[in-house]
Amino acid sequence: VSPLPPQKPKSELVRTSLRLLTSSAFRLQSECRKALPVESGPGTDIQLVTQQVIQCAYDIAKAAKQLVTITTKENNN
């Protein structure tokens, strides 16, 4: 298991990956709320919301992979 990235990462690549991870997580939460019966109105396009959820999940996975790759390389140096 890789250690967590430092609180104030020195690497711009780590900062960029963390920003993508955080923004994607917030977007995912927002999109998932739109799919809830209470939140979704009659005009809600569930297919579009589903596509957005999938894109957010992909972005989260991409950012997590970047972080693992970067921190693994930094720890091996």
C-alpha cells in the first residue's frame, strides 16, 4: 500500500492529480444527487446524468492512478 501524499506536495504533478481527484469527487456527488428521485425533476435527463457519473468515476480513477504512479516513482528515487 502506498503512503498518502504529503499535505503540501512539492510536485506540481501531485498537486494537479489531487485537484483532479477532488474536483471529480465533488462533481460525482453532485451528479449522483441529480439521479435521486427526490432531487430529479420531470425534466431530468437520467441518461445524461448517468453519462456524467461514469465520466466522473473515470476521472477519479485516472487521478488515483496518476497519484499512485507519481508517489511510487518519488519513493523509489
